[in-house]
Amino acid sequence: ALLSTLLGPPPRRAAVRRPDAPGTDLTTVLAALPDEERHAHVLALVLDRTAQVLGHTRPDEVDPDQAFKDQGFDSLTAVELRNQLKAATGLDIPATLVFDHPSPTALADHLLLRLLPAGPSPQERLRRDLDRLETTAEALPADDPAHAEVTERLRRILHLLETPAAAPAGPADGDEALRAATADEVLAFIDSEFGDLT
């Protein structure tokens, strides 16, 4: 009691927000973060849960790159970590999670990919759209009323691709040849620019 009086009350620790505060949807939180912060957020969650399962007082006592088995994990602690991460993420994850992704960093990579699957790049989306366009254009009869409109729109798109962004708007040297091109010639040019799309 005398020592307590002399030392005074223990210092108050600032409240630290856990990576998965109750009521927070982790996918929503991650989607709102910049790309470069998402992995760190998921890794913080994995380290926090790993420290709890291993009985550490702080997450920084866990080496993010050391294998779980080398940090003292066995089948029971592996299942316990899986259960905690399942509750925190809402994902349906197997009991073999720790063995399939053997370190906290590898596990965080896996969870992030499950929580926010990477979508196709703009280039991949464009190529898919061109694939669909080419298939549809090939099936369009030459006497279809939509043929002229489709051809004109393709010419405009091709003109945009060929005209440098910094160039002033105005008739380009190749405009006449472009306007005279058939839909097949336009599609062949697009293929030559973007590679074989078939």
C-alpha cells in the first residue's frame, strides 16, 4: 500500500483500436483503405490473433515471417487461430489454414486476396470487351441497319486511339483512309495494336 501511494496510480494506456473492432465489416474497412495500407491492416489482425493464441502480451512479439510451427503452433493452436480469424473476417476458412499458409505474412496475403479479390486490370477488361465486340461484329450481316452505325463508332474509337492526346483537334492525315476502312479492316487494326484477342 505504501509503495502504491508513493508510485501513484498506474499510467493510463491509450485505447488501441483492434484491427477488427466489433460491428465493423472488415471487407468494407479494407475497401476504404488505400491499396498500400490494406496488407498491413490484415497482417495486424493476423499478428494480434496469433499473439493471443500463443499467450503473448503484444502482437509485436510475433515474427511475421517466421513459420507458425517454429513459433510453437500445433494442431490445437492452429484450429484456435483459424476459429478466431474466421470470426474476425467472416470467411469460411479450413482448419488447415495455418499449414497451407505457414507464416503470418503468407496468411495475411491469402486472407487479403479472399477478402478483396483482385479484379481484372483496365487492359484486361478492354481486351475482353474487344473479344465480345469482335464476335458480335462478325455475326452482324452487312445489310443490317446497325452495320453503318457500328462501323462509324468503331472508326471514331480508332481515331481516338491513333490521335495523340497532346495533338490539337483537327483533321488528321489518315482520316480519309480511316473513313474508307471496312469494319473488318478496323477490327484487324485493333488486333494488330492489342495483340491476338482470339
